[in-house]
Amino acid sequence: MREVENLSKRRLDAAELDALLHSSLGQGGRLEREVTGGTFNTAYRARLSDGQTVLVKIAPPADTPVLRYERGILGTEAAVYRQLNSLTGAAVPTPRLLHAGVDHLVLSWLDGSPWDRLQPHRAELLCRELGQLTALINAIPSPDGRFGYPAPESGLQADDWPTAFGLMMAAVLADAERFGAELGAPAEEFTALLAASGEPLGEVAESRLVHFDLSPGNVFHDGTRITGLIDHERAFFGDAAAELVSLEFCGAAGEGSEVVAGYREAGGELEFTPRLAHRLALYRVYLGLILVVESEPRGFRTSSPEHYAWSRGYLATHLDVLRRHCTA
């Protein structure tokens, strides 16, 4: 996916960042640079007084319009970092959570480069490892057995996957109406396609942690190994197979791919049935809805027209695929 600029990012100067670090960690720090590439939060690389390099992630201002699923996502990201940090043997490489505030996180600095700066021949070698790490994430069960977004602020949780995913879809469609997003089809059609997908969704009985944003900018490497996975803010508990949707942006993620081979090696289960294909089409439409709808409050339509056009195209392409599944 593309790197885009979010017009609602909250920025701090050097003195403000130093004061924030003092209140969070008991020591100040020197702002080194802004870390670009994110589309929601603002991030800074800073050097603490004790010499440690950290990443400071700043949430948008409290009055920034957000999508329903984004309510409480900073807390979600902190919770996922805690879960991954607690795994024995650093099973899933990710930054250490040093502090979680109401509107910011402080994380250990992650060495490496994003996946999208990886040479193609090296990417193929690392795809199997990426699949293995994804399977370890997806092995983490929901702590209370419920499905949906874990942040209570979102109100998007239920006791079964069809109900939870229905709430998630309804929320983003309501956001589309609220922000005046152009979806290329009436909301009623999306609702009807969701209703026609009940049986495939009903196959999902286990609620597992899904990162749902393992795109090239969130997978770091050193050329030989994956050094870390970041930006867990979109995570939810649900169908582990939904992880394939963002993994596709890193390379092939279908039957016979290196990603799927690694996923299975690490204990992940994937069976490419027609019903799985139907669910994946639905999840791609859901992601497409998020990308198009968020473009309105974040100003992407004008600030990043290429990204906006790409998002519209992604949604339209997968909406057609979902229509075919529902009429087959």
C-alpha cells in the first residue's frame, strides 16, 4: 500500500517532546527526526538522556474525526505489544513497549528497513519466515473468547464471528455516510452481500488475534531476517485467515506460496476452500471500505490523489469478486 500524508497528524517540537518523555519515562530526550510513512499517528525518533534510542508515537488530537473502529486503537496497539513482548524467546520480533500513555506510546527503536525496500530476490527468501511469524500471531486466542475489535470504546464485539463482522461492516458503512465517502455502490448492496455471506462466516469458530495490517511498511528486515513487525493498531480478534489480505501486499499469499508454507510449518492451519475464497473476498472489500472512507477525514482525496484513486480501484475490484461469490 502507498505512503500517504495525513492532514490531521499532531506534531510536537523538540521542547514538547522532551517534556513528554520526562513525564513518561522520568528522563528527557533529544528529537532526532520525524519518522514518515504512517497514515494515522505521528512518530518521532528520539535519543533519551541515557543514550537509548526510542520511537515516540503520538495519536491525533482528541477532537480529530475518526472511524468507529479507530476508537481506542492506541490502547489496542499497546495491548498487542504487551502480548507479543510476553511471548517466550522473542518468538515474534517487535519493539518493546516502554510506556503507554493516553495519547502516546514510547517504544524501543527497531533496527532494519521496511519490506518495501527489500530486493525482490531477498523478499522471496523472507516470505517463509513472514508466514511463520504470522502463524504465531494468529495462535494467540481472544482473552475472553469474544470476536471483533478489543477496545471497548469501539463497541464492535460479539460472541460469534458473523455477528462481530456484521457490526464491523455496519460501522464502516455508517462512517461512509457520516463522512460523505463515495463507495461506488449503495450501502444497501454491501449489506446484502454481507447477508449472503453468512454460511462462510459461520465456519469460523475460534477467535484469534489478527494484525490485519502486515503490509510492506510494517514488516522490517535486515536483508537476512525479519527484525520486527510494527503498527498493531488495526488488530482484532476473529478469523485468522483474514491475515492473508494484508500479506498479499508483501507478495503471493495463496496456495503454494512461500508465505503459506511458512504459516503451515509454524502450526497455522489454512485450507483453500471455496468458502475461504468467499470470506477473503469479503475481507478485501472490508479493507477497501476502510481505505476509501478514511480518505475523507484524513484529507487523502486532495493531499494524496493517487492513493485515493488506488483505494477506490481496490474496493471496486474486490466488490466485483464478492458479487460473483454471492451469486455463484
